[in-house]
Amino acid sequence: MNTTRKRFFILTGDPGVGKTTLTKKLTSSIIEKGVKASGFYTEEVRRNGVREGFDVVSLDGQRGRLARDQSLLGGPVKFKVGKYGVLVDEFEKIGLASLNQAADQNSLLVIDEIGKMEFFSEPFKKRIREVFSGTSSHVILASIPVRRSDNLIEGIRNHSLAKVWLVTRENRNQLHDEIMKEIASLLAVSS
Ligand SMILES: Nc1ncnc2c1ncn2[C@@H]1O[C@H](COP(=O)(O)OP(=O)(O)OP(=O)(O)O)[C@@H](O)[C@H]1O
């Protein structure tokens, strides 16, 4: 693989705009081409229309709790984002572990998302620094929040190997084909 070609595909956009949905569609399309993929998604958890929190789901199908409304967690909560308590241990067991299993060269690493909740995990931050150091040969599909200016996230956004797409309600249905073309060309599979 050409080592200077952009291979960090980054989605950003407002909360709820469709980054996870797009990431899932792209990942399925890429796996269908026979490319190996690992990593995780974060998914909203709703009950009777009310958001209770978020789950972390690895590409190999394991699911854990990333965060829950604090009222649902008995006892004191160490890590909080708004009304949610973040379950760092559960995130590490599923999300971080899925990045550590990352397969060989030319495989896809899915990281949805790199945000405030996930950053309560120091080992996750360390792993993120490693995978974006440019020394591994993974193709990365990741999402980052649009409004957060953390040094590590800014470093990813401005990385010479990164290409960033702003996902909006207007473009979210077109982006799949555009991004798929780039990833397919990089991995030498048909789009
Ligand atoms: N292309 C689409 N067409 C119709 N509905 C969509 C589309 N993409 C996402 N949605 C809906 O919008 C909601 C939020 O989508 P999604 O979870 O993918 O957003 P997100 O940007 O990942 O959110 P978050 O910032 O919370 O991670 C979901 O209910 C999903 O079904």
C-alpha cells in the first residue's frame, strides 16, 4: 500500500445526524468485498421512546453498556457526561478489546466513536494514539464529535493521512457511495 495515501476516513457531524448508521452500512459493504474488519459501534439504547443510554457493540457481535442514565445505575457514579454515567470497564471489555484484536495489514478498523465518554478510558486513548500514529497499516473508519476540541481529536482531524467528511441530513444518503469508492480503491476491491 502507498503509505502516504489517505487511509483514515473520519466522519463528523452533529449528534444523531447518522454517523453510526453510515458507518454500519460502509462496514457491511466493505466486509462483503472480503475485507477483514474489527472494531466497535456505539448505539443508542431507548425504552418506550426514552433514551436510557448507549451500548458498545463489537463487530464480532459482543455488546456491553457504554453509558446509562444515572438514575438506572445503583450507587455513586465515577464518570459522567450530562445525565449519563459512563461504564468505563464495560467499554474497555468490548470496545477497547475489539481494537486490540485488530487484524493484519489492509484490514479495516472501525471506531465509532472517539468522544468524551470513550476518553474516560486511558488505555483507549493510548490505543487511539497508537493506531493514528501512522505506523500501522490499517484503514480506519472512525467518527469524531463535531464540536469537541481535544488535542488528540484535533490531531486526528488534521492528520496528513485523514480525510474528514461532515455528515448532514442532506448528504448522509449520498456519502456511502463516495466514501466506499475511496476505501475500495485503497483496498483494491471493487466499489
Ligand atoms: N440515512 C438515514 N435515513 C433515515 N434515518 C436515518 C439515517 N441515518 C440515521 N438515521 C436515523 O437517525 C437516528 C440517529 O442515527 P445515528 O445513531 O446513526 O446517528 P449518530 O450521528 O451516530 O448519533 P450519535 O451522535 O448519537 O452517535 C437513528 O434513529 C437512525 O435510524
